[in-house]
Amino acid sequence: MKHAFVFLATGFEEIEALGTVDVLRRGGIRVSTISITGEIKVMGAHNIPVVADYLFEEADFSAADALILPGGIPGSNHLNTCTRLKELVLQKSKEDVILAAICAGPMVLGGLGLLEGRKATCFPNFEPTMIGSIPTDNGVEKDGNIITCKGPGFMFEFGLTILKTLRDEEIAEEVKAALLV
């Protein structure tokens, strides 16, 4: 079974993180939520507390098939300053793992140079943080192993694109139909 990891920082965008988890789990992907805060309970941007599956330091990322970075402010800023997370993203980028980021989350990939020459999208006005990218206005952009998304209104398309990439089109279409998307 494919395994995806969704990283939670204080101030993460709840719908982007949890909606993506839900879509992927419906499609048969094992998804683990990971707190980078040192606390198992993480407060979202809209004051919704979420209990993560693991603390970053306890998780085993060796079999990761996807790393997912939700947006939200200040959540994305916290992800972007987490050295351990950035080291993991760089390491997994060399292993052709899916790297997915939504809303302001692509700033992490841009800051690491992983968007250089790639099409990418993000929340309006965050384009300068996608260093080296070819910004588009699309809701979701997939370029190689990198999937970026404009924001919460495109969460279903984001989750389904990740699902299609990790599994296949047929499974993604089944989940899409069941969700009435």
C-alpha cells in the first residue's frame, strides 16, 4: 500500500490538510499526519485542534511515496523554517517521491530550488516564493513528481491528482464520483 505523509504546523489550513487526507484514504492510500511542533495536538489556522498520528521525530519516512505540505498562514511559514522537514523533502526529491504543496505551501519547494523550471501554482501573491518556477493560474499543476495547488477551493482536485498519481485514474474517478465532485 502506498504511504503519504501530511505535515502539520501551527496555523495549517484545516480543509487543505484534512480534506486531502480524506480523499487519499478513500482511495486506499495509507496517510499519516505528522506534527512538526513537538506536540501531538496541532492547532489549525481556524482554531480547530487536530491530533496528529506521529511527531516528526517518531515517524519512519523510509517508505514514503508522497510528502504533502498544506498551506495556511502561519502554518506554511512554520513548515518553511523547519530544517528537519526541508532536509527530508530534499532527500526524498532525489528518490522521485511525490512532493505536493497547496496554497502557500509551495514556498517550501521554491526555497529549496525544487521548482526551478517547473510549472507550479499557489495562492495569489505568493508566486515570488516559488523561486525559479513557471507560475500558472491553474487550480492544480503537476510537473514531474511535483504537484502544486492554488488553494482550498481546489482541495478535491489536489487530492484526486495525488491519488491518480499514486494509484491510477480509475480509482481517482471512483473516489471523485463517490464524493459527488
